[in-house]
Amino acid sequence: MSLRVLVGCKRVIDYAVKVRIRPDKLGVVTDGVKHSMNPFDEIAIEEAVRLKEKKIAQEVIAVSCGPTQAQETIRTALAMGADRGIHVEIPAKEMEKLEPLHVSKILAKLAEKEQAGLVILGKQAIDDDSNATAQMTASILNWPQATFASKIEKEDDFLNVVREVDGGLETIKVKLPAVVSADLRLNEPRYATLPNIMKAKKKKIEKMKPADLGVDTTPHFDIIEVSDPPAREAGIKVEDVDTLISKLKEAGRI
């Protein structure tokens, strides 16, 4: 019961919302748009809570970087079973250029500060699809990493992790402390019940800024343009195979 688990939970535009490009083409419309916790981070929170329910973990700490509204995401994590939250305050305008490297540095500092023995993150966020934060956090901490996890089992001071890879499944063994990224099939997150939602309002959320952790969030790039993907051209029907081959040759496909 000595294991303290740090879990990242990012506030993103809800997966069911149609994303719209801003008129200035430097980002997407976020004002008045429904946000929720990144789905892969929900899986990470669920796994951490299950570890606590199995008496493997002592405490689950939910961390989110972002504007004031990020506290709503942390409250969701607390309602799911996390014990306390940490809100790293970053203005909405600065969030547009917050990079996985910045978040990794913040998480690494918090893992050291909180003496965490395990960091669990979603494998990627559905807004930027970077799939980089877990890997860089492990690198900064110099901890073993187990990415794309679909099953986690603790054995003494090690974790046996089943990973989803292109060729199927891979089982690895990593020594704690470690960083794990959650894949889709790791678990099915629970719904927060009304009593737990009410209890979450009383749980502690600590506030801090990146500078308090000694992290510089100056961006390393400029956003030149954000655009919609090109519209898919309408298909055509052909009468026979010969016509199909002819059309493919005309299009330069074969």
C-alpha cells in the first residue's frame, strides 16, 4: 500500500463535438464548446483507482494543466475515485502552444515532489494526437516505460504489462517506479455516481503554476495555419473490371 500513483487528465473538446476552425485559422473554436476529460485519460484514472481498490496503491493524485475550467476535469477524476487533485494553472491562450515536452517536465517535477511510484497517462490526447507525453516523462525521470498498455499486473517491485503492438500483443516487465500509458482496451471507465460527485466537491485541489515547479513553457514553434482536411471527392460506379482498370490508369493509380 505504499504506491502513490500520479495520473494526468487533460481537458479536451468533447469527442462528440464537431470541431470548427477559427476565422483567423490559427486554432479551433473553444468558446462555448463542450469539453470533457480526454477518453484515454479516463482509462488511466480508472486503472489507478482499481489499483487502489486492490490495495496495491495507497493514493491516486489527478493532475491537469490548463485554465480554471481544468478544475472541472479534475473534479471528474475525483468523482471517479482519485483522492486529490493538482491544477497547474495555464491561461487558455497559452494552452494553444503548450507542448507535450512542457507537460512532461511538469509531470516529472510533480512525480518527484509527490514521491510517486507510478505515473499513468492516456496514450494520447484526442485533440493533438501527439502520443509523446508518457514517453518523454519517462525519459526525463529516467524511469522504465510501458506504453499502449492493455493489461497491468503488479508483481513485487515490478509491473507485468501487456502492450498492444502492430503485430498483436507484447508482454513486458518493468521495475517500479515506472511510467505507463493506457490504451483503449485496458479497462472500461466507470461512471461517476451522484454521491461521489458530491464527495468530490470536498476533495482538495492544489493550485500552482509551471514556474513554481521551475518549468519554462515558452513554445518552441509558431502555429502558421490550421485548416480543415480536404473534402473527399465523390466516387463513381463502373460497369466492369476493364473500365475500372482504365479509370485507375487515368488517375495515375496504376
